[in-house]
Amino acid sequence: MSDFREAAMNSKAWPFEEARALLKRYDKAPPEKGYVLFETGYGPSGLPHIGTFGEVLRTTMIRRAFEVISDIPTRLICFSDDMDGMRKVPGNVPNQDRLREDLQRPLTSVYDPFEEFESFGHHNNAMLRRFLDTFGFEYEFYSATEFYKSGQFDEVLLRACERYDDIMKVMLKSLREERQQTYSCFLPIHPETGRVLYVPMKEVNAKDGTITFDDETGREWTLPVTGGQVKLQWKPDFGARWAALDVDFEMYGKDHSTNTPIYDRICEILGGRAPNHFTYELFLDDKGEKISKSKGNGLSIDEWLTYASTESLSYFMYQKPKTAKRLFFDVIPRAMDEYHQQLRAYADQDDAQKAANPVFHIHGHNVPASDMVVPFGMLLNLASVASAEDKDVLWGFIRRYAPEATPESHPALDAAAGYAVRYYNDFVKPEKVYRAPTDKEREALEALRDGLKDWGGPMDAEELQGLVFSVGRERFDPMKDWFKALYEVLLGASQGPRFGGFIALYGVTETVALIDRALAGDFV
């Protein structure tokens, strides 16, 4: 066993904990199918949101961890439940009146409101694949519509006919009495209207593999359950899919957790073995509400990538998956800087530390070096004081601070400079609120300005921080009041960078001029 595999077998990082639990599933014999199957599910009733991406990313992290500790091959399927009937029109898409005409039709039979694909389901599936491909995920895409119509689901559907009573017994226990009267685990697709019907069964014929029911007008129909003419209700569909594909692992949000015993039992009734599970906490928007596909609240993947790197988003997703997290624009700067802090630490860590470092779970063994010689938070503050409209303004300061850095040699830093300008203009600039200094703060700022005017030392962040600190120590207790004053008076913000590093980047002469302008009341 390699040293890293040994470290992984003892690591407390959650992907390795889940991978070890999955390995125990095959401690007696390897899987007969020849691989371990990971699955993620997606309901394309609305545009894919960032939580969907997080599910695939986190599953990939566990898959990667499993591949470290085991030689059993793996596969990852991303399954789209695109045969589900459209129950309501999402509020964040165009052509809503036209969409309403297709209510209750399978999503792959619903008009595409963007008029780019053959259906709304196809559009949302393409969006999901584009998002996943942006991050380089290795996955196989499965469409429920194709899965049902191609016959891949037929064997399990026929078994569901044979064991209909057992499935119904499980389902009826979970339903209110009123719902029990009309419930069936089978949902026929009406041969004429094409709509998904929620109607009780008059007969389920296991011998013929057919169901008989009345539609909303009272007409009686008999349909085979095979060939895509009938689909399963979503809870039975979960368990049936696990049985059909022999799924070994699937994670889902906390809102599904109460249904886990139902999914598992139906999988077993249909001849399968329930997979390992991982339940994650939900993402919240800036108001603390659950992110929803139909509402379109919270951050989208494209929005995050407008202001930060793909890796910073992956880092955010890695952190504490069992804790509910606000997912809004103000989490981006910290994620950017913490990701690069972990990158810088990785090279000098031992195997146990590397196995616990988030960047291993983002990159695997190919962890890159960080070229962020200036933290993202510092770039934001630089953009603020320089009123930067493009990243070339920031590079003027960066080159003086780090002469060896160029956009070509430091591509991540170059990209970050562009992100910082966009983030500053869209979020920081509209919220900037300067204030005038108090008498004590004015005296301290004058002392700092005079110290900088007389500065003969190097442009060293630590030595400049020492000057800032000595000015504050003589006048403020606690010291945080001094730094708060610097941020509010000079930067128009309630928090900011390590100020010595900021001076080294922005420049001594420029900082003197900044203080003079603040003392003259130019910003208030």
C-alpha cells in the first residue's frame, strides 16, 4: 500500500470517510458488474442551479477518494428525470403563456421557451451538461425519456407489475388518506393528449405487463408498462432506478432524507440492493431561504464564474457539506482567498495533511501551484481606491509590487484581477460609504501620513504593517478600532486588507495622497 493510500485510509476528510464506507460494501467480493456505480439525479423542471452542480462535484470528490483507496473501476451517471410531467411554469423563463399549454406533459415533450432545442427538457439537459463540462467532470449522461423508451427499464417495470401490491403497501403508508384513494405508483402517458396522468389503476396485469385505468373523461385505457408509455411516480422511480442500474452510491439534499427508507425498500422489492447514501444540507439565498430552480433565487453557476474561478466554487462546495450555507455574492472573496491559501500550503504538507486538504479533493494528485502573489481581497481594495474600470489599472500596481509577475506568467492572478474589477463595480462600489474621521482618528491618520512621507525603508508589507501598528498602538485600545477607522475613512468599507500589505501594493506616495484626500473631506 502506498503511503498516500495509507494516509487516505485514516483521513477524517469527509470524501475519504464516505469512500471507506463504500469500500466495505464489497469487502467480501468485488461487484459482479465489474465496477462501482455512482449516480446523481437531476429534475429538469427548471434551469439547473448551483446546488445541482454541487451534487455532481461532491459525488466526484467521493469517487476520486474511492479510487485512491481501491482498485475497483468506477462510473458516474448523471440521470435526468426528464420524463416527469411539468407541474408548474417556472417564474424565470420567457414565453410563459405558451408553456402553460404544455402543463403535465413530460418535460421532453414541453415547448422550449428559449426556442433553441426540441423541448424544455432537452434545453435544461443541455444547460446541465454545459455546466458540468465547464468543470471537466467525467460522467455519463442518462435521460429518463431514453431510458424508458429504449427498453432499458422494461425488466424492472415488469417486475413492478408483479410486485405492485408490495410497492403500494410501502407507498400508501407514507400518504394522507385522501391521497391514498387515487394513488398509483404507475403514471400512464395519455396516448392522445401526451399528458402524464395521476389516476388510480383499475387493474394491474402482471401476466401481460399492462395497466388499465380511466382518464379524466372516464374513457378506459389499457397500456403496456414498457416502452415509455408509462412512468413511475418519483419516489418509486428513485428505488426502481437503483435496482435497474445496480447503483452503489447516491447523495441528495436533506429534503429527501425522510424518503430514504421508501427509496431503499422499493429498490429491494424490485430485486436490487439499496445504495450507500450521503445527505447534504441545503443552500440558502441571501434571505436565508432555500434555493429553488423554479424561483431562480440564489447564485447561478454563471454568476459565480463572472466574479471568481471555477476552483473557488469547488472549494466553497467542499466546505462542511452537512451544514446549511448562504450561497450569495458576498461569500465569493473569502472562497477565492482561502482556496489559494490551501494551494500554497499543499506543497509542503505530508501525506496525511494532503489527504485532508480541500485542494486534493478538487484537483486529485494534479494540484497546481498558486500564482496569486496578491490576495483577491487586496485586489478588491486596490480596485476600490483606484476606481478601476479594467484590470490593466491593477496590473500597473501589481508590476511594481511583484516585478516578476506578468499576465502570461501568472494567469490565475490575471484572471483574478479581472474578477476583482467586475466584483468591485457590481457589488463594492454601490455599497461604499465613507465617513469623516473623529479628532483622535484624524490625529492618527496625520501621524501615519507623516510616517509614510519620511519612509526610507523597503516596500515591505511586514515593515509597513509595523508602522501602521505603532501609530495605532499609541492611540487606540482596542486596536481593532484603529483598523476599522482606516477601512471606513480611507476605503469606504467596514472591513479590509492587512494595511501594510495594501500600502506595499498601492504605493507609499499614493497612500499619502489617499490620506490627504480623506482628511480634506473629498470622500464624504
